[in-house]
Amino acid sequence: MSNAEAGILTAIVTGGAAGLGEAVCRQLAGRGVEVMVADRDRAGAERVANECGRAGPKSHAIVVDLAAPEGPARMIEGALAVAGKVDILVNNAGIGKGEAFLDIDAASWDASMAINLRAVVLAMVAVGRHMRERKRGRIVNVTSPASRMALPNYTAYAASKAAVDSVTRAAAVALGPHGILVNSVAPGMMDTALQDKTEREFAALEGRNDFAAFVAERTKRIPLGRRTSCDEVAAGIVWLALDAPGYITAERLNVSGGLDKD
């Protein structure tokens, strides 16, 4: 009997080979979900899929270049070829670059928009067509507190996440009549590879040589007084994907320790 025949839910998690995406994959697998670990890192995706398969149903790696215009649609097609259905899509993959506003160029801008925004939209369109036929599905997009901040050294990233907020609301309205819920999660500061990279770029742009002190100052801005973990943020994503009431859509769940205050 296949996972689909057994009534097991299937989820795609983009950027699932490391960091927050890996934590989401692991938690979903622990809840009995068949996970499609989508990432451009083949070795990482296969490692996470194998480990998820030991914790839950057999899971699979999908190697995808989400920056390619056809990448998101091919990802959905690949998942359907393996599992026959997709119940959950988590758009987690993202990139960021710390750069001064006057140093922004077309290449860095387009790279941020391709991964952080276009891939999210095209993945929602492709999976939405499938979910519409089944009259059910849940989509969770990862946004950021940056979307509501004026960040001259992080403009492309912040703008892309503000756009994710917009398309999340639009998709929720478009897909709601078909039984599809679309929500987002805004993570706080997590000690991931991307966070470390961008904070080092910010420190350099601000002429700060004591990186530890710089990070400590940023952490003090968090009302709860501490950074979060990938597992803590993943719990919010999994709640929206599995447990949230079916009347919640077009919402943004802030798992940011108070950086977002709505």
C-alpha cells in the first residue's frame, strides 16, 4: 500500500537540507508526514530525507534549482510523480545579502527576488492547481520581520519578504474557495548559517570589528531577550501546516520574540 493509499499526508519543504527547513522536515516526519525535501544541495537533501524516513514514513529528496523559472513547477511535478499528491507546501528557501543601498545592482536584486519571491509565487501556483482539484491543502510561506523595517543594508531581502506578505494574502483569497489555506510565519533571529553570514556583512558595513558585541547588541533589541532556535520556529510552521483550525487563512504568525508586535 502506498503512503497516499494509507491516508498519509505529503509535504514539500523547500530549502529542506539545512537550518529551519531541516527542522521543519524532521518535525513533520515525526508527526507521520511523508516529506519531500526540496533543495539544490543533493547530498543534504538525501541525508535529511533518509533521516526523516527513519523517524516516519518514507521520505524523498527533490533536487531543484528554484532560481530557474521552471524550477518550482518541476518540483511540484516531481513530488506528484513520487507521492501522487501534495497536501502541504512550505516555502522556506531563501537567500539574503547585506549590502549598502547605493551598492545594489541588478544581479543581487534579481537573485533575491528569484528565490525569495518568484519561486514562492510559482510554487504556490503549481501546487494550487493540484490542490484545487482535491479541494484541500495548506501552504505556509516563510516571511521575515525585515518586511516591516527600513533596512538600508538589507533592502532587497526586506523588499522580497514584504512582497511575500502581499502574495500570501492574495493567494489566500484566490485559493480559499477551493479549501486551501495560505498563511505565513515570520521567524525571529535564529543562529543559522544565513543569519551568521548576513550579520557579519552588516557588521562590516557598519565598521564594527567586535562581532560578538555587535550580535549581543542586536539580540538586546528582542523583547524576550534571547534568540530563537530552528526547532522553535519550525513548531509554528508545523502548527499552521497540521493543527491550526481550518478557519485560519491569510494570517502571519510572528515567531519573533516580540520584534513584530501585531
